[in-house]
Amino acid sequence: MAITDNESGPHQRLRAYLANNPHISLRTLSRKLGRNDAYLHQFLNRGSPRILPEQLRLSLSAMLGIPEHELREQDDQRTCKDDNLKIPFLETRPAMHTHKGTDSFDEQKEKWQFSRDVLSHIHGEDFSTLRMFTIEGDSMEPILSHGDNLLINCADTMPSMPGIFVLFDGFGISVKQLEIACQLGLHQVRISSANKQYSAYHRKLSDMMIKGRVIWYGRSIG
């Protein structure tokens, strides 16, 4: 049975888009979403699924050129306040000599506010593991500069896939490129800088604390 009476926002917006763009079909949009040809037809006319999953809403909103929140059902609407998330910063200068048994990364009161939709494009849907960190020094030049604000995923602490991480290496907190040093064994990590003035070195995983992988950065110009 077609859904025609008291249609919610997503159905209205999708029908309006199709009416204004007759060369685009539900089948084409469904395929671009990576779903079967009848997916959006069933959503519009059979109510299945009743609510579009968040990731599909984000993809569809990008295709249609409309805000993501306009594709949410009324009972799935969030307030403006809930649409913005505050990500706390990590302390950048803790004084310590060893990290064992101690969390050397204390959270500051300062927070950055992000749009939920923006964070969804950067990271996905689980934002509880995200933290901000301000880099100090020039060891990651020219990739990252002193004062850059980094967004890190604290759930990703294993450099089995090489990348840039925030870590405590037994001597201090830094931002470095990490990768497993296969020739030295699975528990050895190669720690290097983008700035060639700094030499690479190795540490055992057990002798360091990897706080998280850098997934985004913000920088002031000028």
C-alpha cells in the first residue's frame, strides 16, 4: 500500500526531487547507494525500511544536494543542540617519567564543537572515541605544523596499518608516523618524523602508549 497520507519529510523531499529531475530514477539512486534496484521504491511506497539508516541519509543528501536532517523521519529528528558535538582536548604537557599504570593524557576543559554531519563524513558514527590534540614542535613538518589542532580516534591504537599517531614513547608525548617494524618482530614499532632532521627509532609496543590515530587536522592560515 502506497504511503500518501501525512507523508513525512523524507518522502516529501524525495518525491519533490524526482518531480524536478525526471531524468533521475529511484532505481538509479538506489544503485548509487549500493542497494538493490527496488530499495528506494520500497521505502517510498511500502514503508520498508521505515527510516533510512544514517549513512544512507548522508549519501542521499549529498546526491540530492539537500541538508541531511531533511531526510530524517519526524520521530528521528534531533534538536539543533544535539546536532552539534563537543570534542574535548587532551592535555599536551603532562610532567611524568613513566606511563605504566598511568594515563598520561588528561582531558582539558576546552572543547571544540563539530556538526554531527561533518563528523560523520570524517569518521563514521561512533564519536565517543574522538579527542582533540594540539601538536607542538616541527618534527612533522611539512605534513603537520606547530599549533595544528588534530582530531584523533582513541579506539585506533595499533599501527598494523601505518599512519600518524599521538603517543607517549617513554620520554614524552609526541605526534609521529608509526609502523610495525616487521624485520624486528611484531612487537617492535618504527617511530619516524616527517621532518628529515629527526632520526627514526624503534620502541617495543609494551614500552609505549599509543593514544590514537590522527584522522583530521585544522590549521589557521596567516
